Amino acid sequence: SCLVAFCLVSIITASSVTAIALAASDYGNKESEIGFATVAVNVVEGTFEANHRNINVSDQVFQKEIIETNSVSTTQIIFLDETVLTMGPETRLILDELVFDRNATEGKVVMTALKGLFTFVSGSLPSESYQINTPTSIIGMRGTKVDVFVARNGATTVILRSGAIDVRNLQGVERQVNTVGL
């Protein structure tokens, strides 16, 4: 039932939220701001360098920040390129890199999903600009919405919701997935 609720929150909020620029905080710096939280249910924690904080709705998130939810928490983050990331309970993620210029036609979004359940909807960058790393795989996006589950042992399950993805395991075996629901 938590998974169903998480997916419903993801669908409802992803369709109704757009990215906006917000003022900088003392946490991180203006240059490393890459998005903001649109949903923060219960305790959502951010760690940037040696600093820890609770993330609330409208709080900025930063490149290299670790975002974590506990067993009763969820969050949704909108990135500068309008990528939507929804995180379920007991989830941990590193926001590795976001390079985005509204006037350019290229950029890059890289994140590392360490554990938990995620829904990822790619934004306005070219589809090959997105990459999700997990302990056991690398997921390349191509105009995509995916659900990703990373178990505590690192085992990764990816379900394609739209678009296409390339999934590569640690041994270098790559598989292209373009069938929705697979």
C-alpha cells in the first residue's frame, strides 16, 4: 500500500509542478543549487559536505548533496531542467551533477541511487543527458519515465513507464529496454 500511495503522489505532483528559481540559503552555495523540494513528507534529510539539515517544501537542493528519507518519509525534487525525482520511504540518493543552461541545447544530470524506491521523469535536456547510477547498474535515459528500486544489497530493479532506457550491469552487459512495463 505504501508503494501505491508513493506512485499516486508521484503522478499527481509531477504533473502539476514546474521549476522556479528560489533564493539561496546558507547551506551550500548559489553555484551548486540544482533544484528544490516540492514535497517533503515527515523527515527528509540533506547532507552537504559536513552539514546536515531537514529539507522542507521549497528548500533548495545542491550538487553533491545526499538526500535521505526514513521509513515514513517521501519527497519530490524538481531540478532546474524540470526533471522530476520522487523518492519513497527509506531511500538514499546522491545528487552527483547537474549542468544546465536554459539557452544551451546540452547539459547533464547524474545521480547515484544507493537504496530505496525512486520515480524519475526526465526534463528538458536531450535524452542522452541523463544517467542514474546504482550499486549494480548504470541506467541511461532516452526521453523517459522510470521507476527504480535499489535493495539494501544493491540489487536494482528498473521498470520503464515511458520512453526507453539502456541498463548496464557491473560486468558491462548492456540491455536496451523500450517496452513500457518491462
